[in-house]
Amino acid sequence: MKARTLKIFGNIKHDKLLHFFYGSIISFVSVLIFGVYGLWITVIIAAVKEIIWDYLMKKGSPELLDFIFTIIPAGMLLILY
């Protein structure tokens, strides 16, 4: 079981882990300030980053998985809230 879990989570790309990390920080701070409504801030920031920064400004490649990995911590906090 442990080896299987490590195999699954060990294959997550560094970029996706960074999205998860920064999504965690954004979610935590926005929930502290705005309560449960702060979770929408995480969704908005993730969407704006993918649409404006990556797609329109061509600073990166827009990916749905980047967006998802950024908002996963918001969903986790919503479950705990």
C-alpha cells in the first residue's frame, strides 16, 4: 500500500506541486480574511493566472491541471470549514 501511494504521488510534476503549494497559501490567507467566501478568491486568482498570464500574455502554457491543482487546497479547506 505504501509503495503504491509513493508511486502515484511521486510522479506528480514539480510544476503541479508548486500550484498546489501556492493555492494552499492563497486559500489559507483568503479564508482567514474573508471566511468561506475567501475560497472564491483562490478560484478567481487561479483562473486569472491561467487565462491572462499564460494564455493572453504568453508567459507560460495554460493548462487545466494547473488550475485544478491550484484550487484543490480551497476544496480541502471547504471540507474542513
